[in-house]
Amino acid sequence: MPRNAPHRYPRTARVNEVLIEIIAEELNRLSDPRLEMVTLTGAEVSTDLAYATLYYSALDLSGGVQTEERMKATSAALHKATPHLRRVLGRQVRWRNTPALTFKVDPSLAAGQRIEELIREIHSHDEED
């Protein structure tokens, strides 16, 4: 492909995939039990690669949705692990800067659960009629 040809796949999308792959792999290696059921669901990196937001979901060890207390513990564990994860990322990629990492709960999961609840309510209401 010629140098000036547009990329078929934007750089930030490629970087997002690399971030998820490397960080998810390292999360699996960590021994913190608060991170056992964490799944990275997406990433958004700034165009200058200075900042990256990683979205995650976390299930309770019983397989259900986490309670508020467990969510706080998971968030604290991710915050504590951030410097380590950034170092691992910096060693594995050859970018001018290693982005500052921020972790956020994936809002789409809560929205999906709310939609499911509404559908169940509609179906139970229809069955009553």
C-alpha cells in the first residue's frame, strides 16, 4: 500500500485493540481476587495517545451482577493496579508515550439489564391480561 494511501483501519481502533489485549492478558496474571471476574469490554484512546479509557464489566464470583460493595472493591483494585498495568503496556509497545490509563464500568451493560427488565415487565403484564 502506498505511503499516502488512507488506512483501511484507523490507528486509534488498532491501538484500542492492542490496549485491550495487553491489559486483559495482564489482568489474568494478577493474583488480586477482586479482579478475577473482570472483562474488558472496550477502549477509547485519545488521538495523541496520551490518555486511554478502558471499559470493563465485572461479575460477582457467584456469576451474578456485582453488588455496589463489590463494584467499589473492583474499582479500587483496578486503580491500585494501574501503574503496574501501564508499565507492562510500556514494555510491550513501542509508542512515543504510554497512555495514562483510566478504568470505567461499561455503561452499556447496565442499560442492557434495564431493557431486559422492561421487556420482562411487558411480558408479565401481557400474560396477566
